[in-house]
Amino acid sequence: MATPLYTGFSVPTEKLRGPRIAILSRAMFSYHSKVVMGFLRKVEEQTGLNWRPIMFFCKEPRVDVMIEQMKEIREDKYDLVLAIGALYSAIAAEHVREGQFNIPLVFCGVTDPVQMGILSSLQPQALVTGIVREQIPSTYLADFLPMMRPTMKRVLIPHYPNAEFGLHDERLKRLKERFSQQGIEAILLPTITMDDVLPGVLQYIGGIDTIIVPEGTFVTDLIPALAKLCRQYKVMLVAHTVEYGNANPAITFTQKVELIGQELFHMAHKILVDGKKPLELPIVTLPNDRKIVVDINACHEQGVDVDAIALFCANDNIIIR
């Protein structure tokens, strides 16, 4: 074998490897995708970074798949874990508590990390910190929607009952109680898979005046199909979503999810570049930036009469389009 002409340049392999970041995200889930894009855009804006963000996707909320992914992350010695959503965050945090992870963890996309068991209090722990949003009461829909449609009497809420380990279901039950106090019947329709949603809705569509699609579950993927039904039966469709399509709800509650990804980048930078420990990084609370988008055309198609001027005066977060 020929002797190299120059042997003075020798860098240990470990030094050549940039920091590896495991990003835990639900596959093809719009909310999670927006968070990831917010993070990656910040990475691209910076010069001199040699980070290697590696995606760990899970198509369905499969705990067994996620646990196997945690083993891979531990064995391959990742430098940082970014968890999006309640289930991924809870499983990763459990691995930290049980001593299976010695890797910094930053969670996000969790409504209440204390109630979820991710943290014991809203303070960072030795290896865990995160990002939460300022929360609005889970019953706010019951106060706002009757103003939009005073004739509301019967509301259908298709949802995934196991979201956030059942805490999502608890919030919907409080919403149902608040509607009841106003003389409005709210029907909670549990759906375990996406295939359950439309057949379930069709059982009720002839006897309701409103459908609410809660945020954070797969039901949001069926908004175009639900909008078609609502036009046909003159039912008001209300949804939490982050994108607009050709078939829109009458009312959409939207927010700039990319901001979460940007804040994830700042957290990662402090840990990987500035050498901070999660314990030194307080939980970040992002202000509530939700906007209420009222689609006039969709309202007309769904049989909802809208006084745009009254809505505009009632709430400065309302966008008429």
C-alpha cells in the first residue's frame, strides 16, 4: 500500500460528527409538520452549523414503535431529543426518569406537561425542559359560538378519546357541560380510527346544526369531507386547523405553529452551542396567538347568517375573509 504523501492531518472521527438531534414527530400530521418546518428553517438560516436533525416518525400513536425508537436513540448516542406532542414527550420523559436516557430532552406541543406526568411541576428538571403555550379555557367555544349562531341547539363533536392519554376527552366533557348550561346539547362522538369518523357523523348529520372538530387529532384530516356534508345539510362546521383548503370550515381557529419550531431551535442552540443544561433553561410559555377566521362564503354555504361588523367589533382576534 502506498504511503500517504501527507499524514499530519488527522481528526478523530468523533470530532467530524456534528451534533445529532432526534426529532420525534407524528408522520403526516399537519401540526407536527409545521413545528418541524419552523425548526428546520431556523437551522437553514444559520451559518456554520453542522447539526444533523434526524426524524423519528410514527404514523399512528403506537407506544411499542416509539419505545423501539427510544432504544435506537440511546444506543446511537444522540446529543439531543426534541419531542413534539403529548405521547412522544411522555414516553421520552419516562425514559429520562427511569435512567434509560442520559440525553437532554426538549418537549413541545403539550397542553399540560404536569398533568401528563412529563414534569412534576412547571419547572425544568435535570435533563428535561420544554415549550408550552398560554392556554385559553377549554370551554371558550361554548361562549363564542352561540354569538355566531344564536339558534344553536345540537352540536356534534367527533374526537379521538385517547388523545393525551384521555386528558383531551376530559376537556371536551367540560365543554359539553358548558354548552348544557346554555341550553345546547353537545354530543361527543368517540372515533378510534379515521374510518370511523364519517359513518359516525352520518348517523347524526340530519339532527344537528353544528359540528366541532377539536384540535390535535386525526379528525382534522377529514375537514374537506366534513365541509361537503355540512354544505349539503346546512350544518355549521367549526374546526381547529393550521391550513386553508378549497373546502373550508365556516369558522377556523388557527395559530402560527411554526413559532414553536423556532423556539425549539433557540432551545437546541443554547444546549448544543452555549453548553446550557435543560435545568438552566426555564420552561418557555408562548403567548396565545390564536385567530378566529370567519369564512363568509363557507358560512353562506352552510346556512349561517353572519353580521361581519358585529363580529369585528366583538373580538379583535377575528379575521373576516
